[in-house]
Amino acid sequence: MLGRWQRQALEAAVPSSAERDEIKQLRAAFKRVEMERDMLKKAVTIGML
């Protein structure tokens, strides 16, 4: 019974291909947003000098 529960938990923990694609897209969007944030920080710093 414990083995069956463990197998079910492991199957549920593995993301599907659609979920993996979504994660990949979200990571790319996050990276883009971080770059934009960093550019804005630099722009604000330059503008304050």
C-alpha cells in the first residue's frame, strides 16, 4: 500500500510536457522582466547624478 502511494505521488510530481513548456516560457519572461528592472535601475541612477 505504501509503495502504491509512493508511485502515485511520484507520478503526480513529474510535470507534463505542457507544464514544462509553460515553465520554460515563464522563466524566459522572468529573465526579461529582471533585465528591464535592471535597466530602469541604471536609468534612475544616471538621472539622479
